[in-house]
Amino acid sequence: MSRLLLEWRRRWRLRRLAACPLRDYLEAPFPQPRRDYRDVEYVAVDLETTGLNARRDQILSIGWVCLAGNRIRLNSARHRLIRVRGNIPADSAVIHQITDDVAASGIALSTALPELLADLAGRVLIAHHARVELRFLTAACRRLWGQGLLVRALDTQTVARRLLERRQIPFKGSDLRLHSLCERYNLPRYGAHNALSDALSAAELFLAQAAHRDTGHGMKLGDFL
């Protein structure tokens, strides 16, 4: 989606949505790609889900943390367990360690999602392999409020692939995984498959990628999109 079209669609939906958390979120304009990336605010987001099909599978947990330019605001970190319908598939529980008993202590997605949207308003979403997060969040917004999520998104996996391709460095698909890239940049290693720790890893990876690319000539947000 072109950058101008995204802003036009935000205004169009804002005029047509009834009062709801999604409409409140859309009140804030999207950050413009021409801005210096250090003057932009971000929210790094990660989801744990029962599978990869946003139409059929469910969100198990959401983790996010805000960034102000090139600083991570740790006091903004949030982790929300989501109460799901039915039983959690055994293979999913093995990966995420979120069992039926754990999920039963969670909150409704209709409670957690407005929290995330409030923090995301006027900011750029950061995620690793962002299409997964975008599909699930779009599907959730559509179910709750009748419209999908519009957001300016930055994918740290895409940034990594472009950097490797530009420098003609051979790589495998596994080299683009979040924890493989964090290792490449000598970043802290957290436990995998936890929404908050993966969101924090994505935030740290973005800052490392930005510092690696920043030549001191004023890189723009659009250079990462």
C-alpha cells in the first residue's frame, strides 16, 4: 500500500467508524516516512497464537514495548494473556507453554486490544516477520469493530534481508529468524516464544539495524519501510 494511500484510508475510515477503540486509534495521523527515524515513536509488538491461520486460529498472548526514537521505554512494556475459546492444541502448548489452565487466567481480547491500540496511536508498529502480527490484529479488529487495522509497519526481517542482499552476503532462511539476527548483532538472548521477550528482541534488533545503517546523514523513517 502506498504511503499516501495509507493516510487517505485512515481519514476515510475515521469518518465512517462509530465510536470505538479503533476509531480513537485512527484519530492520530500516521508518522510520515520523510521524518528522521530518531524523531519517530514506535511500538514493538509480538503475538503468540494457536497457529498461523488468522481466520481459524486465536491469539494466545500479546507483548509490546514502546520506543521513543532510539530509546526503548522499558516502563511501557506490557504482556497480556488472552482467554481463548475451546482447548489449546497440544502442539501449540508445547511451543508457547500456554496451557488451557494458563489461558483461563487471561483477559478477553476485547479488553487487551484497546490497550495496544492506545499505545500504537500515532506510532509505527515494529514486528519481526510482521505479516503474521498484521494478519491477526487485522482479523481481530474486523471481528470486534467491523474494520481491519491500518498501521504504518516496519518489519525487522525485511530490513535484515535487504541489508544482506545489498551487501551481497549469502544467507539462508534460518539466518533471518529473530534470534539468529539478534546473535549476529550480539544482542541479549531471551527465552523464545514469549510475546514480551520477542517484542523486546524486535525492538533491540531494530535499534541495532538502525545504528548499523546510520551514516550520520539523517536517515528517514521511509528508509526502513
